[in-house]
Amino acid sequence: AVFSFALSDQKTSWYLDLKNTPGSCGKGAPASEADATLSMTSNNFQKMFAGQLKPTTAFMSGRLKISGNMGKAMKLEKLMGQMQSRSYSTGSGSDVDAIMSKISGIINEEMVKKTDSVFGFSLTDTKSDYFLDLKNGGGSCGAGKADNPDATLSMTSENFNKMFSGQLKPAQAFMSGKLKISGNMGKAMKLEKLMGQLQSRGYHTMTPRGKI
């Protein structure tokens, strides 16, 4: 089957071709017509592929819309199970994407209420941007520039990984010049609490699963 994913919040499309040998996936529209198109937010997309949200549950609760062949769309649940059994973590392309995937699994409306902030991350070495929205709805995060961020944090991807794995405190990074902050400094420092929550759940960015 050929699947297409429409991410409603980012207005972007991705495809997964499991029909034409040897199989392919990527950004944009598939080369051949999609058997099923799944529409959802980027946050729910990450949750589904990380095993935190089943496609059937998402569909029944209105978080996922499906057009096309419903039976083929539901085959994705089996694929997601295979990915998780192989210790797959979404965003395998980089540690930063893996961190964002982990964050998406812990953010909730209560955290949004307490934090009430939008953060932007500018990674100076990879020239890439990420956002963490803890102000709107149930919260969201991912690749791309933040809309009207309360604070933007600029650093290298290595220091980003160190901060979220507890090896470098934001205040320490700022004082030593490894982190630059523009916008609301107080809100930026709220991130330290979020990082603590990540670590308390046994999350560590640098250690591959199954190895100590």
C-alpha cells in the first residue's frame, strides 16, 4: 500500500510507499496515487509512531482523519508495532529529533497551563530550527520555526543534547556563553524544570537502547 500523511498544523505532507519495490518514504506527495491519506497534527503523528497513540484510538477520538482505503490504513498499526519491537524511536535521523519525540510523549494540558510559553530553538551548527509550544491546546513540538516565541534559545546541537540529557544546565550554559537567549529570560529558565521531568522518566539522549 501507499500511504500519505497530511500534518494539519504544519501544512506539510509525507508519504510512505510500501507498494513499489524496494519501498520508500519522505516529504511531499507519493510518486503513485496513495491508497489511504491520514490527516492529523504533527504531535499525534509522532505519538502514533512512538507507540503512545493507536491509529484506531486516534480515529475514534477524532484526532485522525482517513480518506481512501480504510482497511489498508489500519495495516499501519501492525507496522508501528514492528517499529517499536525493534526499539525504534521516532526521529532516528538525529538525537535532536529523538529528544523532540520524547518531549511530545510527556507534554500535556497541565504542563501547558503551568508553562504558558512558546520556545524556539536555533541550532547554530546544523542551521536548523525547532519549536516547543507549551501555550496552545495540548502542546506540540517539532522541526521548524516557532510562531511568536516567548523565548528563542540558540546553541549547537551537541549542547542541546547535553542540556536535555542533564549534562548541562541552561543557567550554566548561558553564563558560559554556550547558550544565547533572546526574549523572555524568565520563561526560558522554565525549561530547566521540563528537562528535569525528562530525566526523571529515565530518558537519556546519549545512550542507545539496550546498552549501558
